[in-house]
Amino acid sequence: MTRDNSTDADESSGTDTGEGVAADGTGIVAPDDETPTWGERKERTQGLSRLTYEYFERSRREDQELRNDSSYVERDVLAFPTWPHEMVRNLALTSFFVGLIIFLSATLPPHLGAPANPSQTPAIILPDWYLYWSFGLLKLGPLNPELAVLGGSKLLQDSTYGVLANLVVVGFIAIVPFLNKGSARRPVEQPFWSAVGVFGVVFAAMISTLAIKNLTPTWIDPHLLFDLTFFLPFVAGFITYGILRAMREGYMFDLNRRYYRLRPPR
Amino acid sequence: MSLERSDDHDHDAWMEQKNLTPIEGVYLTVLLWLDKRLRVVDYLEVLENLYYKVNLQMPKSHTEQYNLDNKFWYWYPLYALGSFSTIAYVVAAISGALLGFYYSPAAAAGACTIDGASVAYCSLTAIMTDINFGFMLRSIHRWSAQVMTAAVFLHMLRVYFTGSYKEPRELNWILGIVLISLTMVFGYTGYLLTWDQLAYWAGQIGVEMSLSIPLIGEWVAQLIFGGFSLGQATLMRMYILHVFFLPFVVTALIAVHIGIVWMQGIAEPH
């Protein structure tokens, strides 16, 4: 109906509507028959846009071939419908979770300390708990090497060293996907990287404890705590590695047994 | 010749002959009115699409297909941590907007009876003691922030230990690192807004940290804290970061993060 309307308007109002007018109702007049279509324009372009176009064409063909080759059969009902089943479940979970937050806030109201006073440094200075690890990394001064070349002085200030340690930790976590490749998913399939993960978790916990050492019980010697901070993560990492390796043996045995039951060796 | 525009398609006559019920009549009139101005018909396809999306059947997942539920059921709650942090973010946004009605970010001496209190601190005590449910509101805001941060940390651990960051999801992992960092910045800026002793001295540590960055330290301290010692500029910057800058950035990034998960699918346990 709308299409009819626009072409009608074109015909009645246009004075010299020749053959050049596109029949699709857009009223766009091509200069002549030689004017390239958009597809041709794309094909003729040079450089990066040309490369992009060629790659998209290739990948589209690849998709089509994959689709043709696949044996996937679409069934009528594969699982629960989104509405209402999934939605109701999600809403129930959401309300439960929001209720949990409200319960927490009702039972454990937040603290408000004395007003800020620049002239009086308090005994306890703390960020929020999730920044303890970063706060702890600022206290790595004892690990900052005193270089003999520089006559026993340090290359970096202790504070610079601490900020740098933060960057190193975050940077390492960011490049993990480029270090650990392959299709392994379960911790048991990748004992080393799981051990690295446990190392990281224990290290974060210990460095956080170190950050708040003036709040920890006095029976822990600060030097002992400092040593433990760097010792315990390795212990935890090694134990994890050992356990997962041992589990992997059994796991592979199980898989192999299943495999050989299915296809008995001749 | 009349100045009134003619109704080429005579929709009115069409509606007359349709014998519509009142509801249908009102509906069509509104639809025609809107369509004349906004050309809604051109977007009907989108609506239709949405309609079918709502009635979508979820395809069988990997675990369902290979009947792995008995092996992995204990992982499943951990797969909810991402949405839990999003929900907590929404709760924090709503309660934060309400708190914003009453909070004033000024470090000048406040009018309340507390010794040495700033305007900001006084507005906090007013929220907590004078306003109905004000204490609860602050409590909800703080707890939802805590829960969000905790959920984000645990979410990262889950993704790490199930190897969900592997190809093709590397970019989303890096985006997640950016998001967790911004979440902590969010928390830090909010922590400073109370302008009590803890907030002030945590800010002092922040200034010292930025000053100890080589080469650009002073510039960073100026940019983020508005100077080398804490004052009105610091509080104002923390406030604007917390209620204007970060909400836009973090919300957009969360949308992209979830959009990528939608596109790539959830990395299911194998």
C-alpha cells in the first residue's frame, strides 16, 4: 500500500520521468546504464576495503559449505521455552538474590567513622577489603633488590616498586589466554594452570593479610608473616599440582576403560 | 480545492467497514496516528523478530546433549556469578541514584553539630539519621557494592578454573580484567565519598600511589585527585567519577561484555 502511494506520487508530480527512474519507488535516477551497482562498486574498490570485501565473501562461502556439510538436524522441541519456563526461573533466582542483599543490609548496617581530620593520622588506615591485595603489594619494599652496580642503592623507589607490582600482577592475569592454549577445560585436564590459579588465590589471601598485619593477632611475627606470604602460595600450588596429576591418572584410566569397552582391542 | 490534505487511502472508510470493537478501533487509530508520523511499518519486522525471540526454544546445551549433568551439577551455581554481579550492579545503581538526591560533595565545614564535620559528612549523617529509611538505603547501596565486587572476583575465578577464557574468548577475558579494575575504582571512589577518617587517609594513600608512578605521577595525581593534598577538588572529582563518569563507562562495557557472551555462547563445562 505504501509502495503504491509513493509511485503514484512520483508519476503524477514528476515532469520528465523517463526509463531512468528505478522501479523500486525510491525515485533515484541513475546517470546512465554504465553506472555501477553497489555490488560492482564494492568489487572495484582498492586497498583495505577491497581486502575486507574479499575476506567477507570467503567467510560467507565457508559458512555455506559448513552448513551444507553438517549433519545437524533441527528438532521441534529441544528444551524448555524461554517464556515462561526460563524467565520464571530467572526471576525467582533474581528475587532471591536481591532479597539476600536486602537481608544483609538490614542485619549488618555500614560503619561511619569520625569525620576527616587532616592533622591527625589514625592508627588504622585501610582501603576497602577488595583493595587489600593492592595495598599489600605496596609493602614489598624488602623484596626490592639493592643493586651492587648502583653501590647498594635501589633502582626504583619502594613505592614505585609497589605500584609496578600491581601492574605486573594485572598484566599477567590479562595475558593468561595467550599463554595457556589448547582445549582443556577441567582443572583435572590442566594441572599446571590450575596450580597457578591456586597459587594466585592463596597469594592474594596472604598479601591481603600482610596488608592488614596491624590488625592480625600479635602472635604472628611480622617477619614470619612476610615469609609465609611468599612461601604458602608455592606450597598450595605444588599440592594442587600433585593432587590433580594423581587425579588425572585415574581420570584417564576411567576414560580409557570406557573407550576400550566400547571398542575392544582386537 | 481544499487546503485540507486528502486521505489518499481513505483509512477512515476502511476502518468504518471493518466493524471494529472499541478496543480495536482505538488501537488502530493510535497505530495510524503514530505510523503517519514515525513510519512504524518500516520497523514492524523488528517487532516481529522480537516476538519470535521471546518465544524462542533454547537449544540443547552441550551438557544436556551428552548427558553430563550428573558430572557437572556442582559447577552450575558458579555459572550464575556473572549475572549476580550484574543484578547487584543494578541494585547499587538504583539505591545510588536515590542516595544522590541527598548527598552533597562539599569538604567545607558542615552545619551539623559534629565536631570537624564537613558538608559531605553532615549530609551522610542526615541520610542515616533524619531521612526515612535513609540508613537502610545507604546500607543497601554499600552491601550491593560489596556483593558485586565479591561476585565479580568469584566470577573471574570460575572463568579461570573452567578454562573459559580460551579461544575465541580472549578479548572478553581482557574486557573482564578492565571491568574488574573499573569495579574496584568504582568502589574506591565511593569509599572516599563518606569523607570520614578512613576515607580521607585511603585517599591520601591513593595520592601517594599516583605520585610514585615514574614520569607521569604528578600529572596523574592532578588529574584524578585534583592536587597533591586532599581537599574540595578531590571530593568533587571522586563524586563526578562515581556518579557520572564511571556509570556510563562501566554500563557500556558491561553491555559489550554480555553482548559478546551472547554472541559466542556460554563456555560450557566439558
